[in-house]
Amino acid sequence: MAAAAGDDARGRPAQDHAPHQCRLAGFVERAEALGWEPVPTVFAAASPSAHVTEDAYERIAGVIVDGIRNARPLDAVYLICTAPW
């Protein structure tokens, strides 16, 4: 299995963040145990959580969609979206 490829905003591979993000870490650990090849598109986080500008949303969504498009063929896409609702 492959998922899309990319780096975070500082140019570090997104999977480097796995030890710090429990959902991402669990996915990466299990995927590797199954012999899958996770290839992340982007890792982004903001604190404190607040409203997102339309420009920021469009730019991040574009990175995700372009990364998926460029990584095809894929077996799956794993997307973590959280909101404090």
C-alpha cells in the first residue's frame, strides 16, 4: 500500500512527527507491521485552534489533493481531521 508523499512546512518528512501524534503513530506502526508503505502528503497543526481563513484552507486542501493525485495509484488514503466540537 502507498499513500501520498510530502514534507511538513519546515521540509521534514511528515512521518517524523509520528511519535508525537498518537493517531498518526498508531497508523504508521500498524501499516509498517502489515508491510504497507505509508507515504504522507502533509502534516499540519495549529495551536490554539481557531477559525481558518479561506486562503489557508484552500492552500492546505490543495497540498493534500495534489499529493494524492501525484502519488497514484493508491490503495488507501488516511486522513486525520479533528475539531473541538
